[in-house]
Amino acid sequence: MVKEMGYLRESVSIMSRYSRCKRDWCNHLRKSRATIKNAIGQAPANGKVIIFGAGLGYDLPLTQLTNHFSQVLLVDLVHTLPIKAKALFNRNVELVVRDVTESLTNIYEGRDEIYEPRGFLEDKEVGLVISLNLLSQLASLPVRFLDQHYGISENDADRISQRIIQAHLTYLQKFDTNVCLVTDIERQVNGPDGEQIAKFSALHDVQIPWNGNTWLWDIAPLGEEDAEYSVTNKVLGISNITNASLTGVNG
């Protein structure tokens, strides 16, 4: 299922893009790590930290995490060589293969029933939960799969995307511990002269109910996707959603 839905291909693609765009991604990765370091400082020592969307680990301050927590769970559907290599030399790091949405089996079978995830909610040892550059990506491959194999409409695709994104936000709110969120909320398309051509929600207009720091991520410099435009993401970082002020930031 993971291979058929494109998750392995997507991980390899991100790894390749990072090698080409490392300089353009540097500021984003630095600010993502800074947000997590701030979250670590607010969390009790020892215990367990869960990172949803561990990915390739480029945006993870792994040393600080392993020094502060007795167990570091890196959760993703695909773990590629870079993160496997990092985990190999850290005895308190565990790679967990898991569908964070808990709905991919339904999607794979052509059903649009989206569950509210329950995993880890009863684990009292968890001192910090991190959703890392994941939220806007949760729906992209499932919706693409439904479109390619079951021919869903554009309206259905948008509706399903909203439900998957909202289910993850509701899931994070149910944890009885500190929760850190880093996600892109807006995509900006710029022409060769740097002038903005278009911008749109990265979260299908789902609202983030907390305030936080924002920054820009030059995810696709001019020529990376097309010679006629570049893509910049606006990113929101919140070290602890419990302490964050309510604002109603629209993605």
C-alpha cells in the first residue's frame, strides 16, 4: 500500500530536492529546529517524545532530543537511509512505521471515511508531541491516489483534504501533554522577476486556531519546478499549542 500510494517515491524525491536546494532550505530548517528546541525547554526531562513526520531528519535537533528524553519515537510511513543512519547511533531512538491519519486503508480501498486518530493518546510517559512539517502533506498523496484510481471530483478532493487536516489538528489537541506544531500554511508562486503570481492556502482553508512565529521557506527556487516560477511556503511554528494565544490563522 505504501509503495502503491507513492510514499516511497515521495521520500526519495524530497531527498533529491534537498540535495539541490540545501542553501535555499537552510533558513527554514534552522527555524524549524529552533521551534523544537524551544519546545524541548518547556517539556519535562526524561520520558518520551513523539515526532510525527520525522521524514529525513533534516529539520530535527536530534542531539537535543536524545539528551532530554529517554525515548525518542520517530514516526513516519517511510524511513529512508539518512534517518536510519542517525537512529543507528542513538540507542534511545526508535523508528516507528505508522499511518498517522489511521485512514489510509480506507483510502486505498476507495472509501473516503476519515478517522480521528487515537494512537499514543493513552501513553502517560509522553512528555512532548511534535507534528513536524507534516500537516499540509497528510492529504496530498491520499487524494492523488483517489483521483487516479477512483476518479473523485475536485470538490470531493478538497472536502477529504479538509477532513484529514482537521482530524490531525483535533488529534493533537487531545494529547494531555506539550504539543509542538510546525506546518506550512500558505503557498506563494512568484515569477522570474520575483513578483507574486498567486498565493493559496496550503491547508485547504482549514483554520489553525493558535498564534505562533511565521517565516518563509523557499521550497522550490526558480527552475526547480519550472523556469517561469518559484514557490515559497509561509510556515507557522508553535512550540507549545497549550500556551499559544488563540488567533485564527487561516492557512
